[in-house]
Amino acid sequence: MNVNYRTLPTLLQQRRAFAHGSCHAVRSDNEYKVYSYQTLILTYDLLHGRTTYYNAEHYSRTTSRLQNILIRIFDTEKNEVCK
């Protein structure tokens, strides 16, 4: 599958692993993690169905674009940092 900003929301909603030029996601038995470049942006607990970590720090326009998509998909507050 060709991963781009149009297909990214669907992949995130389905909690699928993917690799894109600036971001990637990995899935294990219990967690789904999304990275921008090598920086962890989001961790989602698959067993409990909730976000356990969200990095709202500003890095670049590209990372901000990903963060805004994650906010919509994972219902995470823009300035919320889960730990």
C-alpha cells in the first residue's frame, strides 16, 4: 500500500503498522506506537483502548501535521501529555 497523508488516517484508525517518509507506526501485542522521524509521538494501549502517551511538543511543520491527524483519530487533546 502506498502510504501518504490521504491514506494515513485509515492506517491509524485500523492500528496498522506502516512506514512513511517522515513517520512510521509499529504494533505489538499490547501497544501501537507512532513516531515522527525517530521521536515517539503517541502510544496507544490496545488492550484497554486508550492513549497512554501523547507528545504535544512542537518540532516541525511535518510533525505538527502528524500530531493534528493523531488528535482527530485518537481523540487526544492538543495540549494533553499523557504519561
